[in-house]
Amino acid sequence: MIRRHLFITEEQARDIQLRAKRERRRESDVTRDLLERGRFVSQGRRQESVGEGLLRLAQLGKKFRMTGPKDLSMKHDDYLYGDK
């Protein structure tokens, strides 16, 4: 292998890092794969924001008719950490 240094944007670096963590791979392997395919991360699929992910999760709850306790908004600490 030949070592190369290249300049990428902060967004590209962040996307490579996130993809490497998600796929449990080294950043160098992810970068090589992207270069081999002839496209960089910013041209690929857009990263989903946390808010978009939560909305998709809520839509799944509606789709499968999942429900929670009626008093969840008032007693969320009790449900998370137990009664004190």
C-alpha cells in the first residue's frame, strides 16, 4: 500500500468516522472503499439527524400500535430510575 495525505472537509471526516463506527471498520478501510467506488461520502446517502431518527421511531410505534403508560410525561424519572 502507498501512504497518501489528502485534505477533506470536516463534514467528510465526520461522515467517514460515523460510517466506520457504524460498520465497526477502520476509517482507512472506509475511505479506500469510497475512493474505489468513485464517490465520497457527501455524494452518497445523507446522514439522518437524531430528530429524524426519533420521528421514524415514533412512526414505527404508531404502525405497530405500541402504547406506554398514560402518566409517562409526568413520571418519566420514576420509570427511568425507579421510585425514590
